Amino acid sequence: MGVVILYICQSTPFGQVSVPYNLFRTAGSYSFNIYEDRGKERITLERTLDSKEIYKGRVINLKVDTVELAGGNISTREIVEHPGAVCIIPVKKDGKIVFVSQYRKPVEKTLIELPAGKLEDGEDPETCAVRELEEETGYSAGKIEYLFSFYTSPGFSNEILHLFMATYLTPGEANPDEDEKVEVMELDIDKAVKMIAEGSIRDSKTIIGVLALLNRR
């Protein structure tokens, strides 16, 4: 089986890039992989042919894109558009982590979570983190540190979540949104890790946050 790699200049959602065409000879036929070369990353490109807005909501939008795949086939992608969000790991002086407990209608369960919230239009993530921490828990942070960002569900959504750690906490009065019923609770990290293992903490951003904090010990 022979392999031929051709590089062309391709216009992509990432801008103009050098894109290798991998030409694989298999069983007398050819298949094409088109990807952007970013060091160790290989990002398969899908060309958008059409985009149709299905729903525009207060928190999310839904669109359906018609795309051309690398091999030339046509498919559709159902995409949830989200403005992005923040998640905060509030750590008290005694090492305990501040969590919130609230009911989540999509899963019909009350979940234990780290404080979090949606970015307002044009809002800076750090500003949002400070605001959400105070609104949900009443705590204000003397220091807030950005850790990293991650995509929550890239299979169907563009939501990106920015993770922060808050320390030097000063207690105050919580002021959650009118449609939120939030209870504040505190756990030490060992207890939180145990609850993750037992399935008592099941929220993904919270699991990522707790394990990120554990990794810093």
C-alpha cells in the first residue's frame, strides 16, 4: 500500500493553512483525509455548505449545518451554540471547598456542583467568575486565579468553560437568580474525591475542578 501526501493552501475556518491531502490506496480505491497540520494535532476539516437557525433561546441557540466531509460526502451537524461559562473552585483558609447543591431539570436530580455561570454578552471570564461566586455563595475572593479552559460537549456544542480557583474568601450574602434555589455546602477535598468515586458527585465540570485542585497538592 503506497501513501502520497500532497500539501495545498486551503481556506478553512481557521484561516489560510497548509493542508495535507493523505491519499491512501486501499482495495483498488482511494480515500481522502483532509486535515490541518498543527504539530501533533490533526484536525479534520468539514466545509460548511449551509447553516440554518432552528431555535434562538435565552441560554442557547440551535442550528443545523450541512457540511462536506473530507471524502466528499455530505452530512448534517446539529449544533448547540452557547456563549461560554465559568466554573470556580472556592477554597477556604481551612482547605475546605465551597460547593452548591441545586436541582437540575434536564436530569431530574439535585446535583452537588462547584459554583458556575454563563458569560453575559461580551463579559470577561474573570469578571464573570467573581460575580457568579458572590451571587451563588455570598463569598468574595481576595485572589482569583485562572487555571484552564475546556469544551464541555464538543460533539454537539461549542460551549467553552473557563476554570478559576478562588482563595482568601470573605463571607457575605448570596444573591442567586430568581429561578435558582441554591444551597451552599462545604467539603474537604478527600471527601469530595470519595464522593466522585461513589457517584455522589456526577457533574462533569465539578469533577474536573476537584481533580484539578487535587493535582495541585
